[in-house]
Amino acid sequence: LAETSHHTSRHNGITHHYFQQQYQGIPIDGAVLQVHINQDEELVFLSQSLERKINNRINAIQPALTLTQAFEKLRKELELDENYASIQYESTYGPAQKTKFYAYELSHQPIHMQLVYREHAGMLHLCWNIRLWSMDEKNWWNAWVDAKDGTIYQLRDEVISCDFPHTHHNTSCAPA
């Protein structure tokens, strides 16, 4: 487990700790532990969605597909322009290989990519998690591409939209 954040609430003094389950330094998507402790250091609340029997369920420990190959799978799935130039913005060389890069022809925002384990059909699949804000700002794609064979396990649009006539009060919904 790795602590991802913590803070203390001003109104009641409860300290909230958030942990991400990992396997060999790679996050397991959705596997979190939350611990809430009061000022007397007593446990107030605990919740968890941790994965069990991990060793028997891992499909790969090294990606067969590069970050670029995984992105190409997603680009084709979304039917995005194939003529783009990417500029690496920020990268870490740890196990998760977190990377942000710009492809100005595809997104005004950095494209976030990293390795994660994603549960599918009882197995934990090593996947490239790719988050891409579309150029028209109508979609914020969150995709999981299997790092072993390129299967796209899930492609989710994080933007909630409506199509009935009314006034929108907040138009700045781009991710930070």
C-alpha cells in the first residue's frame, strides 16, 4: 500500500488517510483503503476495496506493448487524426511509468498515461491507463489498454453532458 493523500478536517479534527494498493510498485485500479482517525487517535471509520490473492491473478509483470503502441490502439479506436506530433512533457521511470505528453493536434491538455493493474474476468491485467481530453472539449476519455495484447478493456467518457436547452453556469470543466 502507498499513501496517496491525507488531510485533517478543520470542523471536527478527523484525519483522513487514503492508500492505493500496488503490486510491485504499480497501482491496482480501484483498490483503495481509507482510514479516518479522530484527535484522540481512535479509529472512526475504515473502508476498503482491496484485491485479494493477487499473485495468482496477475497476467503480466512487464508490458509487451510500449506506451506509444497502446496510445496508437486508443487513437485508432477513437478515430483520432493519425498526423500528430507528440512532445513529451513529464515522465517518471518508476514501475508505473507515469507520463504526460502533449499532442497539440489531439488535445489542448496533457495526455496522462501510466501502467496500472485492472481487474477483468477475475484476473488483474497489466494495462496502460490513458486519459485524454478531446480537442472539442466534449469528451474526457479514460481508457484501459491491456499492456500484453492491446485489448481495450474499458473506454469511459468522464464528461457528463446534457442535450436539452438551458443555461450552463460553469463552462470551465477541463481537468487540472
